[in-house]
Amino acid sequence: APAEGGTELTVMQANIWLGNADADALVEQIVTEEVDVVTINELTPDAIVRLTTAGIADELPYSFARPFSGGAGTGIWSRYPLSEEVHYEEFLLSALSARIALPDERSAEVYAFHPVPPWPTPVSVWAGEMDRISAILNEIPADSGPVIVSGDFNATRDHLKYRNLVSGRFRDAADQAGSGVQNTY
């Protein structure tokens, strides 16, 4: 929930399946749902072209993206200006963060993660990436303002490392909204 008098954000996360999602349908959903920030996983160079043609920049003019072939690309699009952009190069798939300048003169941080799946990649690689996500989040000062952690975590609540991410300082948005169980992949 936004702080009293703060800006309310609608955030969307999309894994576009190796860049193959219908860009027009995704942008239509962004418009219909009045999305302010979207994080996109499995973003390819071709998908950026299709998203641009579909009008994503008309709705969300600020972006920070690292497209790659296959499932390795990630991007953040926002209605509000982005700064302090970081590409975490230690992940096999792209992980990004940026600060969003909100209209109420506050700011929020957004993180877009996509750790490798625990299979067929060795589970130790996935576990290491989940530990790195946890370390990145634990380094965020408590007084830094709102933090949005988004992505395809290739996990379920059956995974202890995922449960640990959403049981401390950070909480699952579906839980907060009372939406029931939602997939993270």
C-alpha cells in the first residue's frame, strides 16, 4: 500500500516466453490495467521492436532493458523517470534494478529478477542465484523508500529459498492483495 499521500503504483510482471508473446496483447493489457511499471523477462531484441511498434513507449516512456536472445533478457518500463540503473552481471539471465522518480517527489526502487530454473540447470546454480538475490535485497537500506521486487523466480512456495525471500522484510504481493496463490514462473 502507498504511504499516506503517496503515489499508488500498478505493477505488472510478464515473462514473454523467449520473446514470443503477443506484443499487441501485452501493451493492450498494460493500457487496460493502467499499469505504471512493468518488468519483462525473456526479452529479446526482436521483442523490443515488436513492443515498441505496439506502443509500449506511448504508455510507459521510460525504460531500462537488457535484451538477449533466448530467455536471458530483462527490461523495466515505467510511466515515471528511471535513474540509478543497475545490471547485475553475475546472473546467467539478466537481473536489473532502477529507481523510479514518483510524482509526489518520493521515489521507489524496482528490481527485476529471473534466476535460472532449478532444472535442467543444476539446482546449485539456481540456489546460488537465489542467495545472491537475497543478498542484494538485504543490502537495501531500510529507509530507502518503497521497494518492488518483481520477476520470474522459477520457484514455488515449496522452495525454501523462495519462502525466505517473502517471509521477512519483503512480502508477496498476491498475499498482500488476498489474491491466493500466484505462480512466480
